[in-house]
Amino acid sequence: MEKRAWDKLGISTSLIGFGCMRFPVLKDGSIDRKTAEKMLDLAYEAGVNYYDTAYMYHDGESERFLGEWVKKHDRKSLYVATKLPVMMIDSLEQAKQIFKEQQEKMQMEQFDFYLLHALNWDRYKKAKEQGIVAYCERLKKEGKIKYFGFSFHDSFEAFEKILMDRDWDFCQIQLNYMDTQEQAGLKGYELAKEMGVPMVVMEPVKGGSLATLPNEIADLFYEVHKELSLSSWAYRFIGSLNNVKVVLSGMSAIEHVKDNIHTFSPFIPLSREEEQTIEHVKQAIKKRVNNGCTACRYCMPCPAGVNIPKNFSIWNRFGMYHNVSEIEWAWSNIITDSEKAKNCIRCGKCEQACPQKLHIRDNLAQLEKELDNITC
């Protein structure tokens, strides 16, 4: 199993980390503990020693389940990361209560890695004002956490301000070969490397979208390595960045664990030719967008209440990746019924305002048929 040294912290972790957000579940929505334990055991026996959970994963069950599993193993043989849900905290007292609850649920006096969860700039400012950042620093001094960091979802500019505001032990960003310019992106990676801050990367497979590519796209990879999974290309892209110390994988099946063990035992960085293959794949995926919406919002507000950019964002992701399960969830959960394309009254105001000169009314009618059909 490939290991990475954290020079700043004087430790070494497996390059692949087990993300505990997507355990297999039973019909009632609870964790399939029998299967999930087999997955954790398989990873542990192969040398995976970094396990990442959070207060909200699996409605709070993930922390409890992971804590119970850790109790069965040598505590010094693995690292546990969990997170403080700053997005739902309104006071320092509430943060203290949640930390105590996490200790009790996970049966741990000390967490190895502790993160402020899903920071953006406003959340970070609020956490500082409430004294939560200072509180976490005290927890570290008291030995209740070893390493203090943050996970991040915002612009590069916000990442830069947060990263430079204090001496962080580590940071965690979302990064994959399709989204190098999104959020913190590769610029954020380079900044953290320059500042000597070790990095953990989440969503390297873009929520599964890079694991199930359309056939003509997948064939570009299979022509180079017929035996390698699509996921392995995504993981190797991130693992080839030397300041990435852990690549998190939200594994939900035993097959995922086995494939990741194969990818990281041993880990082989991308060759120049393989980097070129990924670039070809990126361009091929981008050509599959259904229209050229840039989300500039000149078309908004729509008199009928249609959220035109959100409709097009979901439709374009469907065209690019054809990830049916992800799009079905998005079409049912991240857009309201009143915002959907079906409410278009074809007034044409949006097309008059659109700088891209898109055929918005026809596109809305087309996407309504396509996206409604995948949920039938």
C-alpha cells in the first residue's frame, strides 16, 4: 500500500483514505453494518490507515459505526478524521456540545484529524467571531485533537484568505481532473504546497461521474489500459500531485475497495502519455454539453419562475457524464418543482437577454422531456 509522508506533521498515511460518507445501506436507510465492516476490514488489512467521517454522515450513524469498528483494532495503527459542522452551529456552546457528543459516539478521547466542515468565507468569519476557531486551538493544546484543519467549498480567493489566516496543520479540498479550475482548484493546491500545508483531496471521482463515463469516452481510456478501471485514472491523477497526502474514496461496495487496493498497491504516477490521454478525455467530455449556458444569469429572473441556469446545469451534466443516478437525484432534490422547465410560458424574454444567443425555449422543452424520462 502506497504511503505518503507528512513532513509538517512527522507522520505517514496511506495515500488512499476511506471516506465514510457512502457506506452501503439497508432498505430502512441505515448502514448495512455487515457489509460495511467487511469493507473496512479489507481496506485495513491491505494497509489503509486513514478513515474520514463527519457529524452529519449517514444522519450521524457513520461516526458511531466507525468508532465501534476502530475499537476492534490497535488505535495506534490508524488515523481517524471527523468534522465540526459549522454550517449548523450558532454558538460556541453548541460547538462544545457537539464535540462532546462526537467523543461519546466514537468512544474516543482524542481525534487524530479534526476539521471545520465545508468552509466558505462567511462560515469561517462566523466561526472566528463565535470563538470556535480559538476553541479548536485549545482542544489541540489539551490533546483532544492532534491536527486541526478544514474542508473547503468556495472560491479560490476565499481559500487563499482562509489558508493564510493561521498556521493550519492540513487542509482538504474538492479536486478532480475535470474541475481543476473550480473552487480552490489547482491554484489552491499550488498555494498550499508553497505554504507547506499538507492536503487531503475529496471527490476525486466527481461523485462517481468519472467512474461511469459514456462508452465512447471510456474507450479512450480502455485503448491505453484495457484492464484498468475508469476510477483508477481519476485517483491516479490526484495521487500524482506530491503534496496530496490522502486521496479520499467514498466507497460503497466491496468491489470499490478491491479496485482501490489494486490502484494504490503499488501506486504508479501518471506518465506523460497518460496525462495526454486524460486531456483528450476532458476535451471529449466538454464537447458533450447540451448547450453553452455560462450561468451569467442575464436571463433571470424568469417571469414564470423557471430557474433557467439551474435547469441547464443539470442538463449539461447529464449530457457530459450520463450519470443517471446522480442526475435523477439532482432533478428530484436540488431544483424545486416551481423552478423546473415545465413552467416555461415561452414569452421569449430570456432569449432577448441571452449573450450566448441560446435557443432557451426549445432547450427547456427538450431537457424537460429528457430529465423527466430518467425519473420514470
